[in-house]
Amino acid sequence: MSAEAEVTTILQRIDRGDEHAVAELYPIVYEELRRRAKQLMAQERPNHTLQPTALVNEAFVKMARGARVQWQSRRHFYNAAAEAMRKILVDHARTKAAQKRGGDRARVELDNLEVKQKDDSVRFVALDAALEKLQKLDQRQYWVVMYTYFSGLADEEIAQMLGVSTKTVQRDWNAAKGFLVAELK
């Protein structure tokens, strides 16, 4: 049985309430999720406190504890994993931004105050807001961004998952990048 078919079969068992299926799923999807998390974390600042392994574990726990989902396919599962990782990173960024706005207040003398550029956490929260707008405007472009940026999939894999041509994925990626750049300015 191929890995894709095996994942789908295990997801169907989870839907039927098989408690042992979750334990079987984790080792099969772990390396792929970790690879995607590592690619995602490579785009973050070097001193980010989350590590790919922690991101995968937290996403998997979030998915397991979340609302019961009827998994339709491997694609559906990886969509949920990409969303979970994105939400974890956004929550992490929001928490960090909140701390910078006084959540962990420390006295600073004005003489020693330096002007700093926007932090990655602020950038990530803005990206999340732009992605939410994109999702409302064009679902396919949104998923192209999610698969490319958050899952690290190649154009060919994305095309297969979305049922479109590679050229369409590339056009959607370029259009979505243009939209996101305009939103983030």
C-alpha cells in the first residue's frame, strides 16, 4: 500500500472512532510534517523560539484535540496541518507582540531608547490578516500560498492536489504574491 493510501485508510479508521489509528498515523505523517515545518521555520527569524519539532507536535495535538473532523483524504489532513501550523505561528507572534506592547513591562530610560524596525511577530500577524482577505477573495490562490509557503510543496504537487495545471499554480502564486505585497505595504 502506498503511503498516500495508507494515510487515507488510517484517517478513515480515525473517523470510525478507532482510538489506535491516531497512534499509527503520527509516525507515518511525522517526517512529512516536520519537513514542512522546517521549511516554514527557515523563513522565520533565526532566533525564533519555536523549533520545527515543537511546531509539528503542537499542530498534531491541536488537530487531535480539536473538533471531530471527518477526514476526506490525505489532502484534507495536510490542509488542516498547514492551517494548524499557521495558527500556532500567528498565536506565537501575537503573544510576542502583546509582550512588546507592555505585557512584560520594563522601565526604559528615554536617553537609551533606540528606534527599531518592525519585529517578525508584527509582520507575521499582518501576513495572517492579508491571508484571511485573500481566502475570502480567491480560495485557490489562498491554498496555493498555504501549500507553497506553509507546506513547502512543489508546484507539481500543488497542481495535483488542486486538480489544476502547473501553469495555473504558477499564475495563482504570482497573483497571490502581488496581492499580499500590496496588502503588507
